[in-house]
Amino acid sequence: MQKILELDAELALIETQINQKCLEIPHTDKVLEICGIGENTLSGMVAEMGDISRFDDVKEIQKLSGLGLVAAVPASIRVKPRSVTEGVSASDIGCFRRQNQL
């Protein structure tokens, strides 16, 4: 059991180091702005794609990574004319805004 705990701590340290190295790569901060993408996911994406600065648009990164990310707007907002924030959480609005800024 002690060996498992030691290996788990070592793995956590390695993951932290990998995540820190990924953040040193230009433009990775923009990828982290995509809702649902965290440091571990970013590390995997960078490992698979290589240099992300070769992409002109974040949509190319999304496509290559297999992420079909679109801003989710409830049907009730699209159908009925009413306040944009009605029925939408603050995190949904923030995610929608960040998505459209990229």
C-alpha cells in the first residue's frame, strides 16, 4: 500500500510538471479558455498535435482534437424573444462569450 501511495505522489508531481511545461508553449492559454478544456486535456492535445502555433484559428484545433464545441444556447432563448440572461447560468454566458472571442 505504501508503494502505491509513493507512486501516486510521483505521478501527481510528473503531471504538474507536464502541465507547467505545456503552459510555456505559446497560445496554450487560449486553448485553456475553451470551456471544458483543463490542463490535463491540454497536455494530451499538445502531445498529439505538436506545435499548436501552426494553426491559424482555434476552430482548427477543435476540429483536429475531435471536439465539436459550439456555444450552447437553450432552445427557449432562440425561440422566444426575451432577455438573453433569462434561464441561462452565469457560467453558460461566460463560456459563450469566451467562445465567441476566440
